[in-house]
Amino acid sequence: MQIAIIYSLPTRRALQSPFIATDEDTKESAEEVAEALSSKGAKVELVPISEDTIDRIGSIQADVIFNLLEWDGLDGPLLMRAMEALDATGIAYTGSSKIALAVCNDKCRMKAALDKAGLPTARWQEFSTGNETVRDDFRYPVIVKLGLSHCSVGLTKDAVVKGKESLLAVVQSRIQSFGQPVYVEEFIVGREFQVTLLHRRSGITVLPPAEILFTTNGAQAFLTYGSRWDETHADYKESSVGLAVLSPSLAEKLHHISQRAFVDMGFADYSRLDIRTRDDEVFILEANANPGLGDSDDYGMTVSYKAVGMTFADFVWEIVGSCLRRHKKDARGITSRDQ
């Protein structure tokens, strides 16, 4: 089977950004996926895509395209162009559709979609100018997040606001600094989980959740940009990842809500949910349509697939298998009788 792995290269804008690390790791992920799929016997081609070579997608010849395009934030429109080119190939590709990615790349659309589906999420409000009237029913503290950027860009300790009187100042500062809308959501003081889902032959499978373990407490316990991307930052040592220990009732709630989210958000093959709980009350903070892939024990997804005895190669091969089943093909590209 011939698999083309397409991945996004940093844009000219991203290369000038202090957050370039979030774009540079896509190439490393693609190389890891290529090695994993090769170990399963696939013939693999790496196809890097830049902002100037999106048209290259149209010339790809493969049985399956493994989609690792990850442009987001102010580069989000490039992803939409690339997804249109990907759809035009007619080749089966892994992961979610253009529509699902468009919703999840815009976090305010994502939050609205969660609300519309009746999925539990922290109370929130979008701000595009910083002059909006703040809703009266917020339960403080709240946290200010960027509307378009991912990977904790813009998240620092001062993103948490303890009262209404200082909220708009933080909102306006973020809008001005990052040139995009922001949203404010209630800060859920409690536990944080990364829940990985995989569409296996037996159905949508919720892998054992991973938990983010913090050395701090309360409203200081959350993943900042520094805690995720800068090993020299003081925040980096404040968190680690481990397999979650859950009560039966909480495990059942996480399982049920995660499966619902996978279906209602229109995800395909795999996804990851970032979830916080307050006692046994569950809140989906983010729904990730095509989450990053990698074989690092610092990543909740890795903790989760290893908990069921899978290797990284097993995990990405399952993604390919799900993609083929969606397109009614087996590993040889022949219509399968058991779909």
C-alpha cells in the first residue's frame, strides 16, 4: 500500500513568530509517522506542503493520504485551501473533514458547536473588540484564551482573571497583542484530562484517559505555553502526564461524553478531548479534530495507547485502517466484504 504523508511547513509569518516551535514540530511528527507506517509494510512518501506549494497536493498519487496539515491561528485560511485541494484528489485521507477542522480551528465556533450539541463545556463569551459587555453570570476566576491560535499560545499565568473589574483590560491587551478575537471561559478548578479516541473495527474506542498532574493548585494549575514548549521556563516543571485513576462513575461519564463528542463534532479516525472535571462534573475545554501525533511519554495520547498495549506504529496503523473502512477499502485498495 502506498501512503503519502502530507504535512505543513511553517509559513513566513510563523517563522517570524516567537511561537515557531509549535509549527516546527510538525515535520518531526511526519517523520515519526513515516517510520511507524514503514514498519507495518507500507510504502511511504513524505510530502511537505508550504504556503506556496498547496497545488502540489493535486499531483499526489497514493492509496491513502495521511493528513498532518496543521496550519492554525492567522494561517488557518491556508488549511482550508489545502483541505479543498485534498478533497479534490478523490484519495482517501486520514482524519476529519474540512468542515470539522474549520470548526475546531476557530475555538469560538468550537465552543458554540459544543453548546449546540448539548455537550458540557465551561461557560464562555467571545470578544472581538474588548468593548463588549461582560456577561453577568460568570463564575470567577475566568481565563482568557485566543480564539484562533492553538498549542497554548497566549496562555500565561496572567491569563487568569479573578474579577470582572479587571477582565476587559486583559481581553483588550490580548486582542491587541495577537491580532485576533479572544474568548473568556470560567476556570474549572479541578482535574485535567486528555482523552484520546480511536475509531477501531469494533467501533469508536475511548482509550484510558491520561491526566495532567500539577505541582500547583487552584487557578494556577493549568498548561501555559511555557509549560508545554519551553524547557527553560519555570512553568515547565509544574506539570507531568500520567495514566488517570478514576472512580467508576467518573470513568463512565468521561467515556459516554467523549463518544458523544466524537460523533456530534463530526470527527473521523481519531481525536483528542481536553477535559476538566469539578468533582464528577465534566467540562470539555477543547475538542481536537486532528490532534498532534508523536511517540513521547510526555504526551497524554502516548500514555493512553500504551495503556492498552499499543505501540505508536500500532496506533497510526489503526488510523489508516479506520480511514480505509470509511472509504470501503482494505489494505490493498480492494472493496472489503466486511465493511
